[in-house]
Amino acid sequence: MAIVEVKVPQLSESITEATMLTWKKKVGEAVAVDEILIEIETDKVVLEVPAPSAGVITEILQGDGATVTAEQLIAKIDTAAVAGAAAPAAAPAAAPAAVAPAPAAAAPAGADKSGVAMPAAAKILADNNLSAANVAGTGKDGRVTKGDALTAIKGGAAIPTGVPAKALPQVAAPAAKENLGERPEQRVPMTRLRARIAERLLQSQATNAILTTFNEVNMAPVMDMRKKFQDQFTKEHGVKLGFMSFFVKAAVHALKKFPAVNASIDGNDIVYHGYFDIGIAVSSPRGLVVPILRNADQMSFADIEKKIAEFGQKAKEGKLGIEEMTGGTFSISNGGTFGSMMSTPIINPPQSAILGVHATKDRAVVENGQIVIRPMNYLAMSYDHRIIDGREAVLSLVAMKDALEDPSRLLFDL
């Protein structure tokens, strides 16, 4: 017998622990090399744990929902049993140290987490209009795992909640022990990502002297340029020319003029960054994530659009890596995607400023004493007043406005 250990991947320096999600294999099942065994959720990303070797799983030492640390042993694989060894599943089951997910009957009576679904399971149940309260959970403390949800759907073990699936997009309904009529409630634990977002937002508001300055931008020049070159751009680069590349370019243009807006505070020091790493806020099923465009000043419009599209797809699939969301000197949040007219974005520490972009709408404005209709966008820049004076904040936002209203400035760095 040749045993290979499966361990938790190395986590980033700022992350000390992670949560096991759902095992995709059971004790006694064969696995191929690099086959994904389980996903582990950290404060920032979901990491996939691949099988280091082909073989048969003989032990699972940490079950669904367990809290683990980097390099912790979570399973063992017998590589000598690779050839057709998966058939006699009874043999691995006899291993005394094996820890498989407990059957529903073994869950302690009145377990605190019974009727609560893990994130992946909750979405499956909600999409199928089913209630976690009626699914036997095999996860930690009776939590409903993804496997439980899939089994319930196939076997019809769960009972419809009576609430439209879209009303509860990511969580299952709570156990209904009393008639709540039309006033239902649900209580679910925060995911690690959501808890981390809450922590960082509170940290930002508690440690930064946040102010927000506003301006309005006539987006007609950018829209005309996009319309003129869109077909040629798409044909040449294989990606559409969007608005975000213009906002990124305009932001970098302003940050070069006003270095304090691209700086950060470290203790009693101000760190002026000689590079421009722009964080792009992206919505994902797990919450808001901010992947970084490294050296954005050296990227072309096509490079930016391709990278943003890549970030969006990875966020949707939960495949963003920790290194892709670490660092950043300035951020851009585009609430206009969801129709926002105005907002006051919160700074992403340790950065000192963030640009909020909103929906572009036709509005009545005055030009040369005449009322005209223009496609206007309200920009909002929140900044840390400890190191950025009002003058620098206002002028940097004006520089962004000027660059967007006359994109040719970006070509000549004016």
C-alpha cells in the first residue's frame, strides 16, 4: 500500500483558516490525478483541492463544513489500488480512521445547524423551489451539503417551500416550526467572504477620514468613439470595446497628475506608489470581489477589456485566485451596471481613494446658454482626507472628467 496525503493548499499571509465545502468523492472511490476532490472557502476566494495522485480514497479526515488551516491533512489516497480498485468499496470502508460524512440518522438531535444549507446547496434548493428544512443534512452539525441537495432533487425527498425560487436566490428557507403566514424569516450563517467584506468595510469607515466629491461627465465623446470603432475593434481583438477601459485610462491619467490619490498610509508613513494597480469591483454569486489590473498604465484598451472579461468569468465560476485580488493602489466600482444614479463608495483599504461610476442617462444640461440633452454620468470619488486634500481630490476627478469628455487627451497625456 502506497499512501499519499491530501493537504489544504497554502493560503495567503492574511488568511489563517478556511472552511471545507462539499467533498466530491467518498471513502472507497477511485480518483484520477488532478481530479478536484473538494473546494475550500477562504475570506477571499474558493480554492480547489486536486488529487495529488491517482488511486482510491482511504480516509477523509475533515468533513464538510470543517474549519481547516494551511497544509492541514484532510484525506489519504492509496495509490497502489489504482487499477480497478474502486469496485470493492467495502474494503476502504473498514479503515478505522476513516471519517466519512455522517448519515442523517447520526446527526445529534436538535443540532444547531440542522435545516441550514451550505452556499452551493442553498442555491440548488432555491433554484428548485425546495426547502432545506425537509432535507436530511450530512454536513457538520447537520448542515445540508450540495450532495444532499442533489440527492433530494433526484429522489423527491424535499418538499417545495411554497415561496418562488427567485425570492430566495442564494439561501434555502428556514425550518418552519410555526405558521408564520406571509411574514417568513430565515437565518443563515455568513460565508467567509461576506464576513470578510463586512470586516473590511467597518475597518475602512473606522480608520479613514472619508469624504466624497462629485462631478458630472458628458459621455457623448466616448459613446461616439465606441460607435465609430466598435466593429473594427471587436474584429481585431475579439472583445467588445466597453466603457470600463475608458474609465481605467482616465483614472490612470489623473493618478499620474496627483500621486497622493494613488498613495496609501503605512503607520506614520505615506507610501507613494510608482505603479498603477487598479482594482475593478466585480459582482459574483458569493459577493463583491475586487480583482486587480496590474500595471494598468502599460495596458492597451484591448488588454483592459480582455482582462475585465476574464475577471468577470472567473468571478462567476468562483475561480479567482488570491494573487489576483491582492494589492491594488486605486479602485473603480461601476454601480451603473445595476442602474445606480449616485452613490458614495467606501474606500478599499489600504488604498486611499475609489471612483464610483454610475448609469449614463440622457439629461437636460445647459451649454452656451442653451438647454440641450446630453448622455450624462455622475462620478463620485471617495478619498481619505488624511493624505488627500480637497484640492487634489477635486482636481483629480476633474482630470478624469476632462479625459472622458475629450478622449484624445489620453493619447497625448494632456
